[in-house]
Amino acid sequence: MKEFIRDATIDDFKRGYIWDSKKAEFLCLICGKYTGKNSSDISTHTAEHGSPMDRILMLDKKYTGLTEIQKELLEMVSNKYSNKEIGIKLGCAESTVRNMRFALRERARQARAFLAAIELADDGNSKMANPKLRNFPAKEEKRKALLPRFANLFEPNKEYTEAEVKRIIKPIYEDDAIIRRYLVDYGYLGRNDDGSKYYKKCEEVIMDKMSKKEIINNYKQQEIEMGIIQIYNTVNGYSFVDICTNLYKPFESIKFQLNLGRTKSKKLKEDWAAYGESAFEFKVVEKLKPNESATDKEKVDDLKELLSLWIENQGDNLKLYK
């Protein structure tokens, strides 16, 4: 518990919890309780400890450095007390309250400069130190067994910039680019079209608890399964269809992107916002026959041809999102 509080970021303190990558669970910073991998469960739990300010003020002085008077002052400031009201509560003059508030703001400014200096010092030390993992395995079986450990460094349902992903990976393995590529290729992380944002796919937390054999078998299955997917609006009859090069749980990342309002179809985005997920059906309408001798490009070309044939066979009854 202590090491998590010490390593917590400003955002972690504000929300009251942290992601434990070793256990792949959320941990409450106030009481030390694990609530699993669902972010809504930990949010509900931390709310029981009060407001964000209440939670921070509950922490021991050795973590916050705040005296009891400073805690009282911050609590009243957060509750919009005037300087006069604070002075009455604390039994001091308004000028004293103003001086106390100024001192806290000055301390915050100093803390930001201090944090910057510490980060620069740590960056210098990390460049001199050897990475924990010297070589990334060449054999696919070993890579598959290792990748879930990297995946558990990331929280479910949280977006990361490319710079943030690099900072997380580099302390473990220097060549972050290869790890990022494999995490995306193997389905552990999702990435937007321009590569600026990453997010973790929730089901991978569950996959990490499987045996290595199950992970390998599942991946073998998703390697050979390709086809055509359909998102059908049961309200107005419109469909979004596309090729899919990996039919192992293909709709999880699509739903996640739709919930974020990210889709090439403006009309689909509007309908998703208006009707909600329950109004849509998610189907795999065609599967491509496995062809081990075909190259990846040939498989994609075959998928595109299969998509065109499927659309043509539906006739005029098919209404497509553009």
C-alpha cells in the first residue's frame, strides 16, 4: 500500500485509486481495498470515502505533508468559505488567513519546480541504467507469454498518448517501438488511425489469467478467422459493414471507439448517440476460407472481394451508412 501511495500521480490522488499492474486490479489509495478490473466499481467504492478533497485529507501527514490547520483551511477553501468565515472558524484575523493561503500557493509553485527537477534527475539515471529486459524473444511462443505482462501495465478504458506509452514501456525494455507494435498486433492495445492515442482492450486483462497454452490456442484461432462484420441498426434498418482481419471478439474495440464518438461515418455516430448500443446488432455475416499459402495482402484483397459480393447479394434492401 505504501509504495502505491508514494508512486501515485496527481491524477491518481484526485480520483483516489491506482492501477496495480502486477495484480491487474484497481486499488483504493484510501483504504487499500482491491475492487477488480472494472473502473466503475472502483469509482463507486472511492465515492464512499467522500469528495476528492475529503479523500486526500484522509491521507496521513507523511504522504501529504499537511498540518491539521492546513487541512482545515483547504477543506474550507474547497467549500467556498470566505476569508472572514475561515478566520472565525480558525480564531485568527483575515490577514492571517490571506497569508496562509498565499503560503500554500507558494508551496505549490515550489513543488512543481521540485518535481520537474526530480524528473530530470530520474531521466538522467534511467539512461545510464541497463533496461530490465535485454532482449525481446525471437520465438513467437515466448513473445505471447511475455506480452500480457506489458499489457498489465496499462489500465482498462483509459486513453494514453504515444509519449505516455513510451514512458511506461522504456523502464522495462529500451526498444519501446517493437513492444508497442506487438501489443497492437496481438490485440492487447487498440490505437487510433493516426497513432496518437492508445487504449487497452478490457478482455486482455482476463486473458492474462489464462494459461499460456490457452493464450496460444486463442491466438491461433484468431489468426485464421477473417471475414465480414455487420453493425445493424434495428430502429432504422441501416447497416455498417466492413472487412475484419481478426474475428476474435471483433466488436469490443469497435464499441469502445463508438462510445468515444470515433467513427468514419457521421450518420452512424449520430445514431449511436441517439439510440444507444442496445439498438444495434453485431454480426459476422461471412467468413473467409483459410488459405495458408496466401500472403497477408492477398488475404485482404480476398476479403474486399468477398465484401463486394456480399453487398451485391443483398440487393436494394441493404441500406448502408456512408
